[in-house]
Amino acid sequence: MKIDVVNNENAKVGSVDVSDELFGGRVNTDLVWESVVHSNAKERRGTHQTKNRANVQGSGKKPWRQKGTGRARVGSVRNPLWRHGGTVFGPQPRSYDFALPKKVGRGALRAALADKMQKSALVVVETLTAPDVKTKAASEMLKKLGVTGKAVLVDVAVDEKLHKSVRNMPGVSFVASNRLTARDVADAHRVVATRSAIEKLQEALS
């Protein structure tokens, strides 16, 4: 399979070969789903906390004697059964991250890229650089490439000037090829990658 390579003016300057075995087969959406769930879980802060009976305010004194009053026995006003008492088994700070097999992560990225290629939502450019830090110039470049809405730019090494130019554009992100995830690809309407980034991704995913 050959994909056209264009310059920043959207003029064809060549082509790049991509493997049919990697990107031409059936898209495994289950792997993409697993990778997206893992990425979302990894970013959860997990700072939620409720107060148990050790944390709520109140005396530890026994309110009344154990027997002889006719009332139910109780040992503390911080009892979870009482109003203003502690919470039983409430959420506590924890990490939601879990181990995702490397093969699943690679397979998910491969499936996500294959889906974009089959839908003609992948744009391969010669370079992704900017002479100056200007959001307007970066926006015009993306419009010439036919990129609107959510997009992810992929290169082997992130150009700092272009990264600063697009970081305040809603829905646009710039990611190095070795840090690209299936969620980055699946969440974008268009993927703009350099020729070298596509070659590196093929090597990593084969």
C-alpha cells in the first residue's frame, strides 16, 4: 500500500510504502477499547476520600453503660450507624492504573492507525516544523492540509516552535511517535504524521 506524501502546501512530493499486513487487515476494536480504558484509568487522580470513624469529629467515650438502660448498646458517637458518624468502606485515595500487556498496546495502536488509513483520515507530510511560534501560521498550515477539528500531529522528535504554536488550539496535539497511543489516534478526526514517523511506527509495530 502506498500513501502520498505532501508538503506544507498540500502538494504531493512523493509516497511512502506501508505494510498491508500491518494496516490493511480487519480493525480490532476490542484492543483499541482496552488501550483507551487503560489510558483513561492511568490519568485518574484517585484523590477521593471519605472519613471513617477514626477521622470524624467526636468523642470516643461510651455514651451510656452497656446494660440496664433499655437502649441499644453503643460504644461511640462516631459509630457509622449514627448521624455524623464515619463512613463504612467509603472511597479512599488509590491509583486506578493497571498493567496492560505490551502486545495489547502495540496491537491497539496498529488497529487505530489502520482504521485512520482505511478511512483516508491519515495525512503524511514531509516535515512538521515552524520557523516561528505563531498559532495563526500553524492554523493556516493545517487548513491547507485539509485538517479541521480534532487532530494529532506525529513526528519522530517534536518541533518545539510548532508545539508551542498548536498547544492552545482546541483539539490539536503534537506527540512524538514513540509516545503515541491508540487513544491519541482514536480521539482525533485526522492524523498528520511525517514520513519518518510512519517508518518508525512501522518498525515498532511489526
